[in-house]
Amino acid sequence: MLNKRNRVISKIVTYVSLVFFSAICIFPFLWMLLSALKPKTEIRTATPSLLIHAPTLENFKRVLVDVGFLQYIKNSFFVSIVACVLSMIIAVMAGYALSRYYKMKLVKTSNLAMMLSQMIPGVLLLVPLYLIMQKMQILESYTSLILAYTTFVIPLCTFMMSSFFDTVPLALEEAAEIDGCNKAQTIFKIILPLSLPSLVSTGLYAFINAWNEFMFGYIFISTDKYRTLTPAIMLFKGVNTVDWGGLMAGSVVAVIPVTFIFLFLQRYFLAGLMSGSVKG
Amino acid sequence: MNKFKKLTRDQRKWRTAVIMLLPALVFLALLIAYPLGKVIHDAFYHVHLINKSMTGFAGMANFQKVLADEHFGQAVKNTAYWTIFSVLGEYLVGMVTAVLLNQKFKGRAIFRTCIFIPWLVPIIVAGMTWDWMLNPEFGIINYALTNMHIISQPINFLGDSKYAMATVIFVNIWRSFPYYTISFLSAMQSIPGDLSEAAAIDGAGVFKRFFKVTLPQLRSVSLVIVFIHIIWTAINFDFIWVMTEGGPNYATETLPLMIYRYSMKKFDVGAASALSTMMFTVMVVLFIFYYRKRSSLSDDMA
Amino acid sequence: MKKKVVAALMCLTMAMSLAACGGGSGSSEGESASKGDSKNEERVVELWTCWTDGADTQIAGTEQIKKFEEETGVKVNQTNFTYDMLHEKILTAAAGGNVPDLIWGLPEYVGEFYNMGIVEDLTDRFNEWEDKDALSEAVVKAMTIDDKIVGIPYEMTVRAYLTHEKDITAAGIEVPKTWEDLLAQTDYKEKNGKYLTELACTGVRSAQELLVYLAQYDLEIASAQDDGKYKNTWKDNKDELEKATKVFQFYKDLVDQGIIDPNCKNWGWEETDENFATGITSTYVSGNWLAERESSNPDTMDDVAVSAIPYPSDGHEATYMECKPLFIMADSKNKDDAFELATAFCSKEWQEAGFADRSPRSDVSTDSKWSKDFQALSDTGITFPPVTLGGITQAMQDAMAKVLQEGETPEATAEWLCDAVNASLSDSGELSE
């Protein structure tokens, strides 16, 4: 009896706290959505309101049709997907080395190098990076963005993967080796399937980081053809007036695709739980 | 394959390690090593974009200039507050939400998506939206709070030096904690379920189970994301810039904003580099501490 | 199964990155080949603008560019940015010498870009330009530094004191003409439930406002000296320091006596313009871009009157004149066509189509209050001195914070600002010794 009552209480506590957190998390996004649906005369008034008298898709139409956000969405997708896959491959490899050979001098040095690379404020990197990209003749191309985004997420992705590999028992690998697997086979057959939740969360990180990045996006790219979403959104902030309708609609347009990706990937987080997880 | 077998075990290990690390190192060498070298070099030289008479070796002059800046002390303090409280808050909220979401109940997927949304919003947009919502004259939050009689006067959250820092930290936590949630959640998924169940059968309460079973399992992942977030928060620029530009009156000025001002507003690249070099050095010291900790943890695991 | 997926993903990435590399290098080759190579038939001008998408300026601009292309055979590659983005891009790109041919600028960039040596001296070209007489002396002066003309103006605005007439009538007062009139309205907020006026205290707008109030006492933030360099002279001259003190006293009084919302300390133009447009405050010093708010806030913006900015009774009228230059970059490979395009921007036709309310040309204006009433004030227009302004505008903001937030005395603040301005000039090598 007592046990059951406890369970009910714990359930209520869970729901109440989750509703609370969700409300805080989602409110700004709702505000964006509402504002994006408001006509010009309602969007910025002295008394803010959650109600819309004359909802309109005008802002979305302007963003998607007149300003050409479809092209920017395409650019963002391309850059983010390539950067994500590229950094995952690199991070799985490096993360494995970091986890399994951490006693080697070379590995220690690489670990240090990766950490150090995170410590310089991006503001100061702009000019040197610009010059590098210029020398490589890849300004005004997807490549410059892909290279930059990949480089800046490699360290965290590597650390995330290596800390996951830390929890995979060595015995598993040794068994595979005895069965005659080589290293590549061991990683692909034994370790990666186990790491699906970690792979997904790390990959998602790489993807979203690229998707939301702003500064490199506008410093490296000057033509509409390669412009990505975030710099495009900021164009609604003019010099003397801010087009809040466009800005909010653009933001909603930028957030929705990643939300769907997240919804889709949730399954893989669940997968770990359903199968009763890994048994060492 | 034959050749491969002739190598000793150690050589083979070394070879594998090199192959595995190579791509990562190539990227870092290409895009990080040179800029980093340039930053450290510039710290000891007079580099000014406008004043062409400022050239040559500067010795410690750039460092002295930065240390003598009247806002330096304040910026160091702000950076510390900003970093510590942001990461602490993110960690706590991330942990709580991860534990909540790691249970079996209806509607879990919806809550998970809601909680994850802030992280999907670009920093720039998040900053501007909050800025608008928090405005004392036409922001919805002050409007709601005064109408519900929770506060009698609108609060100038971002414009009052009493609240500004706390407010930007709050918004930063709002934006960043979901990543902790998702990392903890995915780490918890790989905790053997029977371990927790066994503990439950043994009569361990919710809290005891959390501290005895869950938390130790999250140690490795926590160390990584906390440490990396300390670095990122410390060097983060765009969040504060979008929301307050370091104001009011430098109440939210952190070191990266100072670096930005030196390089992009005052065009004194030398001083900006000196400040970066100092920040960098402090973080390297922190890193060595972390590294020892992590190595010993890996030793435990093995 | 898993292995196959991973292998497929790897292949995909490789292919994609190869494609990206191919695409990237291909396009940059194409660009470098086409960039004003004289052997190449195609003449290209790379143009960076900062207009608002969908506004009249953009619509007219796109049309006029097309026309320009047809008439001259020059291809114009136009890209749009915000001024902040453009500024940062130029600073970054200048280090690599990889800049566009022609850019929209702000007056604040004149000194900075000139001192960096990245803009072209247009004096000779300007003197040969047949349409140059359409520009007033003040406008040409704003384009001039070291006796060299470095820009062609494309837009000119002045600030005016905007008032919501309904509010003023309801309060039963006259539109304030002087500082004293403003300061007399201590019970305005109590009686009318809103503040009479407001101030920007952060961002460029705040420095521009302070510049005007200083100019009403004939004070300059940095004055030209005989050696061609600049200096803030307040501390050398007791009279000037006294006047500067009065300006800061005015700021302090406005807030202390409740004429202005004490929350103004973190406001930039985003807040102040918004407050005025939505009727949260009754009056404000701003520019004629607020005309755009007539359509977004029709209920509150239909009663705006334009007057001169209040001035101290022992001073005189002054206003900020913002004359925006088109710069031709020194590294441009196609300066002739870039100059053609710059002057096309400043032509009567283009100005009437895209900048009718805010043209630098004396022969372009409209009958609306946003044009006529503003233009009437332009004789008293002042500008920033042509020096590197980054450090100076920051110091001006800090000075306001000192008075309004730190409780510093106006006199100490004036002295502090004088030192801070000179320190900034010294940093950029522009301080007269």
C-alpha cells in the first residue's frame, strides 16, 4: 500500500516538475511563433499580448518567398550534415585512441592539443582563420564553413566518445580479438552498436553547433548563394529599424527542422532503455 | 596483413593510435595551430590596425596595458561569476531533468522535446528574444509579473546592474542545460537497468539509488561536459554581447568582451592577444588539474 | 547491417566533401578570374549594401542597379549585410586585401578606414564629376578628411525633436524649446502617466545625442589642431570645461527630476525609438526613419510633429547630421566602374527613387514633414570629427554611465571624458602633442 502511494506521489512530482521546466523552456519559442504570426501593427505595441487579433502568414511568406530562405535552409543543411558526419568519423577514431591508449605519449599530447584548441576566444581567431581560408582559396564556399565547424567540434565530440568508450569493458574487445576480428572490425561490430545513444547525442551536438553558428557564417561568406541561416536571420535587424516579424519568422523556420530531427532521433535514445541496456 | 602481424604488440598499438588520431590532428594543426601561434606572437608585439607607428617588439607592454585597464579587475570577477554560476546551474538543472526524464511514464517524448527546444534556438536569436521579453516597458514578462501583482514595479532585468549578471546567467542556463540533460540521459541509458532494480529491491530509496548507482555512473561524462563547458562559458562572447554588450556600465563585461573591444573597437590587436594569452594560460593550468583527475579515473576503470 | 550503414555514411561524406571542395574551388577560381581583369570582357563591380529587405530603398536600388548594368555593361554583384556585419567583415577582410569594390559606409567609419589606408582617395574623380554641385558644402565636408574626399554620399539625415502632438495638447504645454523648458516639466510623469522624453545611453545613438548637446555649446569632442591632428581641449580651457560640466549636469537633472525614465541607462536606439513609436514616451530626438513606423503603429504615430532639438538658453540650436558615404576600397581592381556606380547612387534619379526623404542632394526632397521639416534643420547640422571613433564613442557612453549610474559629479565626468578621449586619440596615433 505504502509503496503504491509513494509511487503515485513520485509520479505527481515528476509531472509537475516537468510541466514547470517545459513551460520555461518552451515559452520563448512560443513567443517567437506568436510574434511571427502577428501583423505589423500588432507585433510591437506598448502592451504585449499573447492574443493575435488578425493572425497572418505574411511574415512567413516574406521570409520564405521574398527573402529566399529556402536557399539558406538548403545551405545550412548541407554544411551541417557534412560537418556532422565528418566530425563523427574523426571523433570516433580519435575518441577510441584516447580511451584505449591514454598512456601513450602521443595520445596524451593529442589530448592536450585538443583541449588547448578550445581555449582561444573565437573573436580573436577570425582574422587568422580568414587568412587561412583565403590562402586555401576556399572563401565563398561550403568547404570553409565545413572545415571550421568540424574543427571546432572535434575536441568535444572526441571527449564525449572517449568517455563513453571508457565505460565499454575491455574484455568485450579481447573476446572479439580472440574470435579473429581486427581492430576495424572490433570497432564496427562490437563497439559502435553499443554506442548508439552516445553516437546520436554527439552527432546531434555537431549538427546543431554547425546549424546555429553565426560568426564564421558571415565572415567567410559574402554571397547569397552560400549564405547560411543564422547570418540571414540577423539581416532583419536593420540600422534604424528591426523587422521583428521577419526576424521571428526566420527564427521559427530555423528551429523547426532541427526540432523534427530531434523528434526522430529520440527513438535511438529510447532504444537503449528498451533493450534493457548493455550488459557488461 | 602479413606485414601487420610481424609488428610487435606495442608497435601495432602505436600504429593504430597514430592512424586513429591522424585525421583529428590534421584538422587541428591546419586551423588551430597557426591562429594560436599568431595570438601568442602578437601578445609580445605592437600590433595596431590603425596606428601604423606602433610596430616592433613590445615585451610585456601589452600585458601591462591590459592589467592597468580600469575594467580588468571587474571583468575577471564577472568572468568567474558568469562561468561558475552558469555551469553550476546548467549541471543541476540538467541532472534534475535527466533523472525526471529517465523514468517510464506517458508523454515522456513530448516533455523531452519541450525541454530540448532551447538548445535548438540559435544563441543570437535566443538573446534577442529574451532581451525583448525582459524589457521593462514593453516586455511580456514584466507585464505579466506586474499584472499578477508579483512585482509592483517593472524590473529592468538587463539594465539594472543589480540584476543584469543574474539575468544573463539565467538565460545562458536556459539555453545550455538541455545539452547536459541529453548527455546524462544517454549515459543513464547505458547504466545496466538491473543494477538500479537490484538496488531498489534491496530497499534503497530514490535518493540513495541516485547517489549510489546513477551518479557514479555519470562521473566520466560529467567530468567531460563540465570541464568543456567551463572553457566555453569562459570564452563565450556572443551571448552577453547580444543581450547587454557588457552593460550596464560594465556590470556584465567578461574577458572575451574585453578582448573583442580591444581588437575590433580599439584596433589594438596586441593588447587583445595579450589578454587572450593570459586567459589561455590560466585555463591551461586548470586543464592540467583536470587532466590528472581524468587519467586517474581511466586508471580506475582499467 | 550496422557496418554497412557506417560504411555507406563514410562514402557519402567523402563524396559530399569532395563535391563541396570541387564546388568551392571552382567558384573561387571563377571569381578571381572575373574580378575586374582588364583582358576579360566582363567588367564587374562587387557592391556591399546595408538596406532593409522590402523597403523602398531596396526596391528602387535593385531596379536602378539593373538599369546601371544595362546602360554601362558593367555587372554588379550586390550583397546585403547589416552595418555591424559589414564593418566586421571589412576589418577582417582588409588584413588579407580581399575586399569588394564599393561599399555602403557610416560616417563613423571615415576616420577609421582612412587611417587604416583601405579606402581610395576620390578627390580628383570627384572634382571632375559634373554633378558635384548638387551637394551642399556641409555634405562635402562630411566626406572629407585631410583635405581629401574619400566618399560619395548616398544618404543624409538629420535628427529632430519629435513630439506626439496629442500628448502635448493633452498635457496643456508648449513643445519644449530649451533645456530649461524640459527641466521645468517635473510633474509631467505624474500628471500624464508617461515620461516626457528619453535618452539613449548605449550604442552609437547615445554618443550622437551627446555630441549634439555638446555642440549646442560649441564644444567639440576632439578639435583639429594646427599640426593636422586632434585633441580634446576642455581641460586646457576653463570655459569649455564649465560648459561640458553643464551638459552632464543636464543629463543628471533630466533623470534626477523624473523627466526621463531612470531605466534608460541600458537603452539603445532599439528601445528609445520603440518607446516613442508605441507612445510610451511623449517626445524624443530621432531621425526620419521613424516615418516607417507610421504603418506599423498607425494609432500612435499619426500625430508626430517635427521641431528643433531643445538647446540651452545660453547656447544655440544644433543637430546631428548623418551623411553616409559610399567608399571605394583601395584594393579594388575596378575603381573606374565603382566610381560610376557610386555617382549613379547619388544621381537625381536614383535619389528620388530610393532616398527621397533623406537625400544628400539639395535638389531632392518631398513635401512630407519627414523630408521638409527635417531638411529645414540641416543648417545647424554637426558631425563627428574625422578620427578613429571606436574608443571615443565608448568613452562617451562610459561618461554617461558615470554620471547616471556611478553618481560621479558632472565636473569630474567632464574631466574624465576629456582624458579618455585624448587617451583614445593617442592610442590610434591621432593625438596632437
